[in-house]
Amino acid sequence: MNKFLASTIGFLNGLLAVIFIGGGAAAGSQMQEQGDLGTFLGLLAGLGLAVVICGILALFIDMRNELIQIRKALNTD
């Protein structure tokens, strides 16, 4: 069950990044006085948010995978 949840979190992390980027672009397009520049700025803001939040989550996922490999290496002795 734990392995299933960890793999699901990995998938949801990528999906969350796409949602942040798309949501930022959609929010930026609602800035009518900015026009296309608003969409671009919203896209950049969504990308920055996705990099920070999903990057931290990906770091935790990678740390978990490394700890599992270390535990396997220590148990083979």
C-alpha cells in the first residue's frame, strides 16, 4: 500500500505542475488591460510556482527512493 501511494504521489506531482502552469496562464489571460502579455506573465508565474512546489515535492520523492536503496544495500550484508 505504501509503495502504491508513493507512486501515485509521483504521478500527481506532474499533474499538479501542469495544473499550476495552465492555471497561471488562464489567470493571466483574465487581465484584460495586459492582453497577450498577461497570458505570458501568468504562464511565467504558474511555471515559477510549479518549479518551487513540485520541485520540493519531487525532492522528497527522490529522497524516499534513495533511502529505500540504502536500506536494501545495508540489509544485504
